[in-house]
Amino acid sequence: MTGPVRTCVGCGQAVAQATLVRIRVGEGARVVLDLERSGGRGAWLHREAGCLERAVKRRAFARAFRRGDLSWDAVALRGELKVAAGRD
């Protein structure tokens, strides 16, 4: 594996950063995809819907960002992940 290694918050697998998408906290304490990889605290997620579903079920976003006030729209994130997967 070359390049930085990151851990998926959904499945917990450590893989090359290039195989994951970055998520961050956006306006209104909403979890959003961060395709531009802007600064600040971020977390990493596989592009597969299964990892998103596991992250939601396990409330992994609140732990990753160390915040209890977060919200997310799993349907919107799933759609954004499909778009991100098509970019490869």
C-alpha cells in the first residue's frame, strides 16, 4: 500500500486514502462529503453504501467528530457516494 493510510468509519478497515472519500461537518452541524478535502477535522468512508449504513447504525460520525449534536441525511449521503464512486 502506498500513500497515506486511513480507516473507514463504517467498516473499520485501514486502507489507502485514495480508496476512501472524506466527510466533514458542514453548516448546521450536518455531515457532508468533502470531495475537495478542505481543512479541519475529517473522517473517511468507503464509497460503498454498506459502509455508510454501518456508520449510521453505529453512530460512528458522532464519535469520529467528537460531537453529539450532528445530523445527517443518509439518503442524500448515499446519492453523493454514488456520484463520488463514478468519478473514479
